[in-house]
Amino acid sequence: MISLKVNGKNYEVDASPDMPLLWALRENLELTGTKFGCGMAQCGACTVHMDGNAVRSCVTPLSRAAGKNIITIEGLNDDIAQRLRDAWTAEEVPQCGYCQSGQIMAAAVLLREKPHPTDEDIDYGMAGNICRCGTYQRIRKAIHRAAKASTP
Amino acid sequence: MNDNTTVNRRKFLQTGALAGGGLLLSFYMPALGKGLKRVPPAPATCAPNAFIRINADNSIKILCGHSEMGQGTYTAMSQLIADEMDADWSKIVVEAAPAHQDYFNPGFGMQLTGGSASAYSEWERLRKVGASARAIMIEAAAKKWNVPAAGCTAKDGFVLHSSGKKISYGDLVEAAQGITPPTDVKLKDPKDFKYIGKPVKRLDTKEKTNGEGIFGMDVKIPGMLVAVIQRPPVFGGKVKSFNADKAKAVPGVQQVVQIDRGVAVVATGYWAAKQGREALEVEWEDGPLLDSVEQRKLYKEMANKPGSVALKEGDVSAVTGAAKALDVEYETPYLNHAQMEPLNCVADVRADGCDIYIGTQAQTIDQMVAAGITGLKPEQVKIHTMLLGGAFGRRAIMDGHIAAEAVQVSKAIAKPVKVMWSREDDVRGGYYRQFSHHKMIGSLGADGKPLSWLHRVVCQSFMIGTPMEQMAVKNGVDMIAVEGATELPYEVPNLQIEWHRGTEAVPTLWMRSVGHSYTAFAKECFIDELAFAAGKDPYQYRRSLMDKHPRLRNVLDVAAKKAGWGTALPAGRARGIAVHESFKSFIAQVAEVSVTATGKIKVHKVVCAIDCGPTINPDTIKAQMEGSVVFALTSAFYGDISFENGRVKQRNFHDYKIMRINEAPVVETHIIESTDTMGGVGEPGVPPTAPAVANAVFVLTKNRLRKMPFPADVRKTT
């Protein structure tokens, strides 16, 4: 049994310690907002927060995730998350939407670290997340919009 | 008909919340987990037709037969209905329709989302559907008030009477029962459109930003197991024998079964199934061992010989007195669709029926294929269309293999199962956009105008041998394989388009913009070559040859003007232009490009002009142009599936690269106001991008990029 703390709740998961966190989230906890895209940390669809850092849950073994504070898209509910969702809606970012959980998780860490990111900051912070629908231009606009919506 | 099946939690929450408002259409039983089943609907909802459910709480559910794969069809189709229905947009809820002939695409005769055809094929039908529902609401109100219908009108979800009386659609649900839907309805004058042609907000954004949207990959039904399939490493290969002992020893692995396309390892979850597959021992009988280097040589040789003639005007071989002649070759590789959501399908085969949960573009085919495997009647096979995490054609397959695999496994183990593809399975799974080789021979007269144009395409056909062969093949030519080449908009007195069928060693398939994805590259680069050979400006040269194509010429003019064609640019930058008609739409693009010190292309901006006739949602059109440009640039810079010893060399996103945000250009879209024939928007933005960029690179480097993907250092290549 592995103890996981996800979105503020404690869980005991019966799984092998080398199983990636992604599968515990999706299959054991039924938190399917975190997506499977590549399984090798190439696309960012599986991005979650672990102790405040954006990590690729598809390559994070449960042994490393145990006891850490894990936040998934379902539990991302702070002020930054609200601004991001409002901005994503205003800019009509999602197309197929499959990568967008990961995009928002990555953007949330970016905005926490750089409340007013430049285009270069966005390039650097978001280049790990692939969007095959090509919504990049709108992601960029939405991040700038979310940054502007912050209370000074 | 059955519209009461879904596994969407959001819909459950919405319906639950709406229950307080009055009539509860139906409810779910969440105790079953995420495989939510519904009990039969309560009787008093108004179902004026297969597409609309009016509920007593004033919510209106639209059942959409077209699959939502990102292109915005759920929203656009709802706009058509809601506008003619005079519905209140805030009350619209959209849901995937079941597989049923009521939802057959009017143009295809089956339920199939593709060909950028949803909007124009539903433009008439769904507006009539909406107008018919509006007429029912008016008649119901007139009946209730005991007044003539002529004195009633409708607005924003209410029927109004000249006396000042007002009643909501929801309050008319009971009165509307039994009213025969009128078939002869008058459609609105476009000037009265309230939602059509407006940038109405997408209906699916919320569930795509909070993790609640349910894609095929996310489905879980009671008792469901997860399977991965070991498929042959070589296309056309077969299982000779296998030993499952080690696989079965992996904790969580339950069964190992052989199916038509390989060996399935069935487990309690994906990780166990995947580990089980790694331990599985299979001996294969290989198919033909394709090698990309050999294939390239073969295609090159084929391209030197006359092919089957797709189009002939004048006589290219009889041209005399040419001032200049060009003879060049273009090439494009096999491509993987690489939609973000790896392929998957849930199947639950029982003696009395079969449920399939799948992000599919082709419900009718999946239903027929499942019926064939199970021996059930097609109507016993229920297709639950989930959100599609991208598709680009990969989920519209004529052999229905994605569903077939899951149905075969479920049938074999007598349990529900989700078959999942890893990214590697997906990249190596075939059904690629074809490898193509192009021979282009042209000549110019003394005035610089083209005298002759020969375009010879060598590529596979994915139509021959399918039910669509008869439609696609004319005089021995797969017209889909040469589409775009055969509609040359430039005036050339002697024109010939030919095709050679390539080696059928790999399963191929349509991918976003299909034949146009490679023919436009050859065609739009070659006309640029002719322009430079003639010493003319490539924009003006094209335009001078397009008198018979006013819509195409107009977008060319608009794109050139908006991009500032001919005006000065910062040092080191250049513009390239391309124009192409596909899927009934007309698009021109101007790419603004530079080349770095290491020879890498940087695309700064793409200006796009589109004429797709009347528009349903201009913001969706812009989004599709933005996405198409990035999609095309991925192909231009990176896309390449190649073979060695019959095996696909690429594996995952590290060696099958996709464009990322730091490389993505700004796309500026200009939509032409038009009342002309309507066209599609999902695909036609793709074809002009690669040639526009290649043409700009030529201006900077004097090197013609005639092969995709473009080299990493464009200074060194011709």
C-alpha cells in the first residue's frame, strides 16, 4: 500500500511502487483530468503539481510521489487557477482539449513563479507541453490575460 | 432511438441541477461509477425531431451526430439549430448523438465526420430542423392560448402573442406533444441571424479546462479490464506462435488472447497490461520488409515513366518554342496523425448486445464492424461517441480496426475491456499519410507565361480495395491521391496530371487535408519556381494566371495586401506566398520568415485569407486557421515516418517531433465576407503553409526546398 495525498485528500493505493503516478491518479483514484499522451515526459499532458512543482506524472514512480502534496487539474482551485480558466475561456483556447489540463497545470506554476511573464518566459515555461491542435497563439494570449487580471 | 446514454459526468451534474426546474428528462445512477447508465426517460419532454430535446426547465439539448474533435462542430451545429429555433443560447446543452441513420451525414450516407464537410452539409438540414421546432412551439402556444398561430412569434426561447402574452418553450413541452412537425418551413433571412455568423462561445470550454470532459481514454465501466495489444512489428506480419507464461506471471495480468491483429494482454490496469506485454514472447511471420531508401529510389524511377492520366489539356509533349524549361522533383514522407490522445476503445460484448465507447469519426462503420464480429444486429451495437482528443482523419477508418480489436478482446474474455494504444503503438500503428514523389516539368513562353505543366504523382492509394473505390477511382487513377494537382488554377495551355500507384506495403489513410497536403506543396512551390524563372514577382505572376478563379484570386489579393506584400521588411526576413483551393474553400497565405545563423527556419507570422462562403462561427474559423498553420509547420519541419528492415524507425514524440509554443508563429486570419457556396474550414488551412514558407526560404537562401521535412540547416540544401 502506498500513501498518496491528492488534492488535499489522503489515499491508500494498492499498487507497485514503480508504477507511475499517472496510472494511480487515472485508474485507482479515477481522476481522469490528468491525461496520458506519451509515457516518457515528452508532451506534458500528464502534468500535475507535486509540492508546488510541475512534474510529469507519467514518469514519476509512486515511490517518489508517496507522502508528497499532489494537486491535479481537478484540485487546482486557487486564484491563479481561476484567472487561468477565465482567460482560457475568454480567448477560446481549447480545441480538442486533451492537452489543456496539462497546459493549465504548467501555466499555473509559470504564473506563480513569474506573475507577469514575458513572451520568452512563456516560451520557456510552456515548451514542454505539446498541443497538436496548435492552440499556442491563444495559450500565449490567455497567459498574458490571466497575468493582467491579477490584483496588484 | 436512444439518446440516453452517456458517461459524461458534467452532463450528469447539469441534468441533476436542472432537475429542480421541473421536468427531469432522465437520470443517471452514479453508483455504477463512471460507466453511468441511465434509466428510461420520463415521457413528457418534447422531441420535435432526432436532434432536439426541449425540457420543461427550458434547457434544450442538441444531439450532434458529428464528432467533436476540436474543430468546434458541437458549437457550430448548435448555432444552426438554435438560431432558426429562436432559442436562448444560454440554455443550450450539446451531447453526442447515438449511431443511427437519423444522424447520417447528408453528403456521405453514413455517420462520418470528415472532409471538412460538417458545416456545409448541415447548413440546410439543421437550420430546417431548428425552424421546424420553432413552428411546433408556436403551434403549441397557439393551441394553449386558443389563438391563431399567425398572431404568434418566437424570440429567445419564448413564444410571444400580439396580445402581449408570453410563454417559455419549457412551459410548452406538454402542449407540444402530438403536434406533427411541419416539413415545409421558411428559413430566416441571413440579416436576421442572431447566432449564425457570430463568434458565439464554444459550448465545450468549461469541461476542457477543469478536467471533467470525458474522452474515450477516460471511460470506465463496471467490471472493465484494460488490454494492450502486441501487434506485428512489420506491416502485413502475422503471429506464428506465442508464449504467455511470463506475461501471465506479471501481477495484475489476467488473460492473454490472440485476436486478428495480434496478441492482447488483458490486466486490471494499463501499467500491468503494459508490463505483461513486455514479458510476452511472440514469434512473428513478417510481411514485406519495406526500406525507405529503396522506396525512394523506386519512386524516383517510377516518376521518370509516364503514369495513368488523371487530366489532360492540350498536349504537353507537343510544345515547341519554349524560352525556358524546368524539370524538378518534390517529395513528402509518410506521416503519423499524432493526435494527442492515443487510440483507444472500450467494448462490452454480451449475448444480447454490445456497447462501444470510442472517440470515433465513423460511427456507422464501427457499428457494422462490431455487428460482424459479434453476430449481433447493428441496432444491438450501441456506439457511445466520446470527446475525441484530436483525430485528423486517424479516427475515420474504413476497416474499423480500433473498435474491432476491442470487440474481439471483449468477446474472447466475455468481459468489458478497454484496449489502449501506447504512444509507441500509435506512432508505429500505420494508417499514415502517404509517402509521395512528384515529377514537375514545366516550360515558359517568351512572354514568361507557362506553356506546359506536367505533374506526375507517385503514391499509394487508400481507396482501392475499399467500398469507396468506385467513387474515387476514374480511368485507373485514384482521384483522391491527386486531388489538388488536378485543380490547377493557373492558365496553362498544355497541362497533364498523372499518377503512379506506389508500393502498397504500408496501410495509409487520409490525414488533415489529405492529397492536398502534398500536391499543394509541389504545385505552389513549382509555380513559384516558374515565376522566378520568368523574372516575375511570385504574387503578381500567380494572379496574372487566375482570371478564371475569382474567389481564389481575391484571397490571394487580400492576403498579399494584409501582409504588406512588396513593402520593406526587417533585414534577414522575407515573405513567401501560396494559394490553394480545397474542401470547397479558398485560402491564401503569406509567411514571413527568417533563417538563423545555424540555418534553422523561423516563421514569424502567417497572414491568412479565407473565403469559405457564409460563416457559422468566425472565431472557430480563425482557430482552425491558427491550428492548421501549426499542423502544417510540424509536417514541414519534423514529420517523417521512415522504414528500415520493415520496421518503423520513429517511436514517440522525441523522434516524431511536434511543433511547440516557442516555434509557433503568429497567425493573422482575414475572413472574406461571402454569400457564395459554403466550404469547409478544418482542413483547407493546411495546404498553403509549407509552400509559403519554402518560397520565403528561397528568397533568403536561393535554395529551393523540394523535400519535406525541410532540412535542419536550410542553407546547405537544394
